[in-house]
Amino acid sequence: MNRFLVVVGILCVLVGLGWRWFARIPFGRLPGDIHIVREGFSFHFPIVTCIVISIVVSALLWILRR
């Protein structure tokens, strides 16, 4: 558990340091994401982005467990 927390902390620091470059990745604006804009109302649901992130995280965890 201690090792896991240290790794998560290091990943958070790395993401924080590389945020400028991570912001250029089009996550949240992928084709298939739902975005509805009407007068006085805006709704954004990044369904495809969530699926892509889930697949990547699942693959990484599968690789790390082997």
C-alpha cells in the first residue's frame, strides 16, 4: 500500500508539471463526446473520452499485474 501511494503521488506531480503539454491533447473534445449548447444552458458529457481513458488505464493495470 505504501508503494502504491508513493507511485500515485509521483504520477500526480508529473502530471502537474506536464500540464501545459497534456492540455494540448484533445481529450474532452473527441468525436462522440456530447456537447449541447442552448440559450442559458450548456451541457458537456465526454463519453468517448471516458471510454478511452478507461481502456488505457485498464491496459496499464493489466500490464503491470503481469
